[in-house]
Amino acid sequence: METTEITRTEQTIDGLAAIVWTLIEDGVEIAHLDAHTSGLILNVEVDDDRRGEGHARRLFDHADADLGLYHVPTWGRTPEGEIFADAMGGDTMDDERACEILGLDLDVVTNNYA
């Protein structure tokens, strides 16, 4: 019988205060979701051989219930991040707040990605 758990740890990622939720199955880390303490999603990773099994959804739902998550605006998403945001649904953080957290210039971001 397999055992799974989701752990929550506070860390600093690229100078940002963050919370990392890690999905562990039978003692092995198979996925994690990193978010700024404001709820802005920074990264989601699932082991390649475990994709398509609902682990990202499970982490998203757990972290969203725990903290309240926000997707980065479209200008900050990778192609995979766009697919993830579309699949998960939920709220997107406004441009100004996301730029403030990420240390980006709002005018540069909005002019380059408008």
C-alpha cells in the first residue's frame, strides 16, 4: 500500500519569501509547487515519469486551500505555465502587484508584452 503526503516548508527562492508544497509518495518526492508568500505561483514541477497522474492538480488544490494561489500574468508564463494556468483555472495576479513582487518594471513588462 503506497503512502502519500504533502509537506509545506517555508524557503527563500531567488531572494523571495516562498512556501514549497512537496508531494511525497512512499518516501520519494515526485512533485512540488513553489509560491511567493502572497500566493503568486513561482514554479510547479512533476517528475517526467509521473506526469498526467493528477499530481499538479492535487498540489494546486492543496496549496490554494492553504494559502490562496494566483497565477502570474500572461507576460510571465512559459508555454507550460500557460497550459497549467488554463488547466487549473483560478485567479491571476494583477500586473502591478506581480511586478512589485518579482522586482520588475511595470512599464517595461506591459510595453513588451502588450
